[in-house]
Amino acid sequence: MNWEFVTIPNTLSGDALEVFIEIINNKLYYVARGSNSIGCYDLVSGTWSSFVSIPEIMTSKPSLVVYNSKLYLLHNTNNSLTTSWGTLGRSATAIREVNLTDLSFSNVVELQSSTGLHYTCPVEYKGDLYMSFSEDRRKLNKDQLRSNIGFFPIVFSQ
């Protein structure tokens, strides 16, 4: 096995913590808490094609997931966020579809717990989307596992 290390452009501000990636059509999509942006790395050409700011992000680990050949960003809001459904409080969880052409975002597709879901890890399995998460913002340890981890299906109506 050979590993290739790729660095992100130094034009990003802030610390890149809790990195999450997904790959679609030879392109790697990257998001990290602290950088407040989403990036696209072309695996064929070996170049970063774009970085787009995500201004209302984030209080906890963002996640990316590919579902039905579409890319979704899950994130908690750092401030109140106004949507077509009303205003979400700080730490509410939003799920948005990412436009793969220009990395713009749809309106909020789905909302979860108003207290936020933290350290989300979404996975597609047999056509359904599942997600593990913590309802507590603290880092997890083995003594906390029995009380604050959830595992629930997310169903998108498309």
C-alpha cells in the first residue's frame, strides 16, 4: 500500500480540526471544523479546484455523505440560521445538498434535534441513510457510550 500526502492550500484561515472527506467521480470533497469552508481536490489532475466559505458553520464536527449520487453536508450552526421553516437556534443540525459544480448549497434539506447532533458519522446501507451521533458536545470515552450515542436512520424523500 502506498500513501500519498496532500496538503490543503495555506489560504485557509483557522485550524482544520475534525476533517471529513467523501469521493465522487474522481474528486475528493473536504470539510473541517475551523476552516469554515468546503474544498474540492481533483484526484486525476492532483490539484485543488476550489474552496468555498460556509459562513454559518459550525459548533461541532461537520460530516459529508454521498447518498443517491448526491453529496450532502451535515453541520451544526454557530449562530441562529434562518430557513424557510423558521429560525434555528445555535447548535441546531442542518443537512444540505452540495452542488458539485460550484460547491454552493441548497436550502436546508432536513433538520434534527434542536440541541444539535454532534460527531455525526453518516453511512448509506441498502438504500437507506444511517447516522451515529452523540447528543452531548463532550468528547466520547468508553464510560459515556451507554448514555449519549444514538443510531437512527435518516430518510430523504426525493
